[in-house]
Amino acid sequence: MRKQCTLLLILSLAVIGFTGCENLKGVIGESYQPSMNQPEEFTLAFVQEAIDLYKTDGIEATVAHYGNPENIEGQWYVFITDVNNIYVAHALAPVFVGRNIAGIEGVDRLTIGAEIAAATEEGHWTEYIWPNPETDKLEQKRTWSIRYDGYLFASGYYEPWAPDPASLLIASKDNPVRYARSLVLSAIAYYESEGIAATAAYYNDPARVDGQWYVFITDENDLFVAHPVRQDFAENRTDLKTIVGSDGYELGIEIAKATGIGRWVDYLWPNPESGKEEQKRTWAIRHDGYLFGTGYYQPISTDSQ
């Protein structure tokens, strides 16, 4: 079923972006199918296949097909939104169904969903960091998204992400949300560069505590390997899921639910800078099975309700 919508040596990317896949029909024989070793061409054909299914069988059948995890092909899956940018199919993350794609935040920047949704009938590529379902690692993803009948059809492929930790841009502390995300990404980059032993040693060092900021790390079993403020957690290989706040909140269980796209968790915790218990917002994300997290503090409000 996969059509010959592909990049040929005689066609440029500009032609693909301008004409769309549909206009390339008839350029070569119907039997041509790009392989997964041609990721860009394969992605274009994979998305075109979804559009072709919609044309022949309608949106309900298309949503049922691409919402089924059995139709994920390696690192490839198609996600679809309706004319209002509401997800109707996402086999890898069904929790997205019913949400507006424009509100989906990326790992490296907050506007990924809106950028993907900006596609027209000509289609466009968007590059960002996202977890690869095959490797369980954050990688560089290239997503092709295109509008047809108002619906958005999209898929993408992954390339290794291994930046130099020393050159990774860190956001300003004036924006704690962005800073937390970038601090975690820098820790993951350090891991990719130096391995877990060196990364755990580096981030477990009390010298890595910067005011209220520090990174903690657990292994694939949620056992701490680094926590510069509570080094006993790493020394005793404490299970993150057993950590409970002073108010009884099972914060460790909630943090451990983090996936490759990250998770925010709010709870009470001592601020190493003030020495007082304050409201903490932690950003945690999975990468290669490990959990990397950091957070920032906000004074507890004493205002009466």
C-alpha cells in the first residue's frame, strides 16, 4: 500500500515540500517502496500511506488503524489530529488523544506541538528531541507533518543525539521551568558522553549543589545513584518509590512515573538554600532506563483561603 512518494535522486527536497507526495504519483513505477534504511523517504511514504487509507476508508477506520500499537513499525508510527488540532490517534502515547497538539511541550523546547501543527497542505519538517521507542533514549527526531482535508497526518524518524555537554546551552535561572529542563538535558548529555559511573560520581558531589539547584539520578530500578544533598540515598541505594514527604505524600511514586517525555511533580521538600521546607516543583525524565530529575522551590503560601 505504501506509495512511491519518495525523494528520488532526480528530485530535490524543495520539490517534495512544494508539491507534496500526491503530485509525485506516476514519476516512477508503483512497485517502488523506500526501505527503512532511507528514513526520510520512508517517512514521507509512511505518512502518505495514512492519507491514502483515509481517502479510501474514511477517518474512523484510519484512526482505528493508527491508534493500534500493533501498527507501529520499529521507530515509525503515525499520529493524527482533527481540524481543530485535537489528537484522534497516537499509538505510542494514547494519553494524548483528546488533547490539543499545540499544548504538547517538547523536551528541549516548549513549542514543539505548535510547530508541528503549523503544517499546511504542502507539509513541513520539524526537528526536536523526543524518546525513540526502539532505544528508550532521547534522540533527535525529524517529523514530517502535512494537512489533508484539514486533518494533520505526521510521522518521523530518529537520529542519535550526543551533544557535547560543555557546549549545551543552559537556560537562565530567571525562567526556572526552562532552566530545570535544560539542567536535566545537560545531565543526560553528560551520561551519553561519560557513562553512568562518571555521571553518578559527578552529580553526587556536594559541589554540584548550586543554591537550590541540583540533579538527582536513579537507575532503571528506581534506586538512587546520585543525590548530592541526600548522599545517603545513593550510598544506601534507596528506592525512590519509598520516599514520602512530611505531609505523607508519596512523592517518590509520582516522580517514578516519569516517562521519556518528562513529568512535573509538586511536593513539600527541604530547600538546601534556605534550610526550610518549601513547595518544590520537580522535572523528571527517563532516558535509557535511568531517571534524571531536578527542581526549584517556592515558599509555602500562608494566605488564608
